[in-house]
Amino acid sequence: MKLLVVGASYRTAPVATLERLAVSPSGLDRTLGRLIAQPYVSEAVLVSTCNRVEVYAAVSGFHGGLGDICAVLAEQAGCQPAALANHLYVHFDSAAVDHIFRVAAGLDSMVIGEAQILGQLRDAYHWASAADTAGRLLHELMQQALRVGKRAHSETGIDRAGQSVVTAALGLAAGHLDDDLTGRPALIVGAGAMGSLGVATLSRLGAGPLTVTNRSTDRAVRLAESYGAGARPMAELADTLATVDVVVAATASPEPVLTREVVAAATADRAPGRGPLVLLDLAVPRDVGPGVAELPGVEVIDIDRMAALLADGPVAADAAAVRRIVAGEVESFLCWLRGADVAPTVAALRGRADDVVTAELRRLAQRRPDLSDDQRAEVARTVHRVVQRLLHQPTVRVRQLAAEPGGDQYTALLRELFDLQVPQTSPVDTVPDITPPTGGER
């Protein structure tokens, strides 16, 4: 089995494409099932956030696996695979390991060092484990990626430079409001993970009064009470918009919540001279509808605009240290992977030796029926010791060689020399206990 990553992110695709590719929680089981039903895909983990949609897969062949995954992603997006070609990136084997470790460490995020993606990776792994689409290879990969992410954040200061997406978005919003959100009334639309981050961050920055609205009023009330904020029903959205300066929109709605009609009605009721209404759209699909950005007195900051504005931002000094951590962890994982690849071959070689010994002992028993049971047992022990000693040094050495770059050639050579038929490694039967975190990149 080989590792393959196929995905699209804010770096390669516009929000409109990410919207079509995004997989809702209710659709994860179906999409994972479609992936492992493909001929070349045996394991799959799917990550779908506001900034990326990625498939991590164990495949039996590069071209076949790539075609299978692209077909499923195209089906999800409702288009032909060729239409996605310019927006997808592909990483294979060592590059795939490097990519997921960089993602886990926050090096591939829109805001360098943000930790929310680590929670999202954990959620994706938990979901794939529950759906039984993660086998031995992806269990090892995902668990190691999570350890790499934790190590990057615990051993470096990447967290200090790596704000959450919400913090970065609010920093951009402050630029339209005299660089200060203190005392600015704000509205949070959505009471999920990103909405919770929005309330917490606005509260920390001194914005207020804060109001939460959500399709489920009960969830809005619970979130608002946690931060001393108010809650209003979604039906009063236009009236609430007229009273605030900043809006953090982060719902899971398949359709825009802040439509042109709703926002136009709100801005018409705003007091003259109070400044722009800044809408932060952190949702995929987008919460802010077409044409809203064209309204006078409205500033819209969505994922596309954030990517452009943050592209030239300062890179944390600790990013270099994180990259060194990632590089070392990638090499360690590749050594394990090469060793894991040779293990079935070594087992097959020892099995072949056992079969030969068993056959010869049976032949000896037929030719020398006069031997006592004790004599046969002593001969058997002696032959087994001879075979084990002969195989010990070559198998130890081939494991060492296989762990080095290019070591797979030794495994292939061993199979060829002894004509070994090595079955594909089957997925593990047990799934480690994974507790999904709260929060996470949407």
C-alpha cells in the first residue's frame, strides 16, 4: 500500500470551488464509503474545513488511486474531474507524509501556526475510525501527525504568532474601525465551533455588547450566557444587524444567511455617520450572499479576501523550528514505513523455511521409521536452530537496509530471490480511543 493525498485548499481553489467540494458531517459516511469502494483505494480519511478539503488514502497504485479519488471528489462537486484538475494538489508517499505533518503543525494554514486544524484532523481521524475506513497505515499516519502537531505547539512559540482564523479576521475588521474593536457592538451568527471562537475572541478584545443568533435559539442562548452576551432569534436578524458594527458569520447553512436584501434593510436603518458594517464570512459554503459587498457602507471579509490580505504577513520566527521538527518526524515515519513494508516479506521467508523444514522432517520420518520420538524431536530442534541461525543475520540486515532511503529495493529483491508471495497487509482490528475535541477549523 502507498500513501496518497489529494486535495484543494485556499491556496489552490477559490471559495466557490471549496464550497462545492465541502462535505457536511451528515455526508461524511457516504463519501468515505464511496472512497473505499473504489478499486485502488483501501483506506481513507477525509478532512473538510472552510480552508481545505483533503483525502488521505492508502492506495494500491498511484495512477489508479488518483483517478479513483478524483472521481469521488468530482462527484461531490457536481462536475467532471477535468474541471477540478487545476485546483487539486497531489502528494505521494514521502511527500504525502510531509504534507500532513505540515498541516498538523499549522505550517500550511492561512494563518501560520493556528491550532484549530489540529482539532479538525483529530475529528476527521475519529470519524474515519468509526466508519472503519482507516486501516493500519492511516492509523499510524494520523496518530503520528497528531503527535507532530502537539509537539510543534508545545516545543516552540508558534502559538504566539499563530493566531486562530477568527483572531486574524477580527484584526482585519479592526482596520476598518479605527484599529480598535473596544466597545464596538458585535453579532455572532452561528453557535458552532467557529461561532464560539468568535464570541470568546470578541469578548477578549473588549468588543460589546455581544449578541448571538442561531437557527437553534437554545444553542444561541447557551453560548451567549457563557460570555455574558445576549441572544436574539434568527428571525430578527435584519433588526440586529442595524445595531452592530461587526458580524462574525460562521454557520453550517447550505444557503447564504446574510443576503443582499437582509443586509440592505439593516444598513438603511443604521444611524448616519456610525461607520461601516464589517461582515466576516468564515463559513463554507459562504454565509454572505452575492452582491452584499457592493452595498454602500458594507465591508465584506471572506476566506478569499483573508488569503489575499494575509499572504504577505510576517512569518513567525518559530516557524523554522517547526519545519525542523516536521523534517525529523517525516524521516522517522518513513523509516517505520519502510520497516513495516519489509516485515511481511521477512515473515514470508521464515514461513517458507518452516515449510521446508516440516516437509524434510516428514520425509525423514518416512525413511527412518526406526527413530524414536526423542530422536525425532532432537533432529527437529537441531534443524530448526540451524535454519534460524542462517536466517537471523540476513533478516536483521534487510530490515536495516529497508529503513534507509531506497530500501524498498531490498524487499523486492528478497521476494524475487525466494519467489515469495506476500499478501497485502490487512487493516488493524482495533481502533485507539480518540476523543473528539471541541472547536477546530470549520
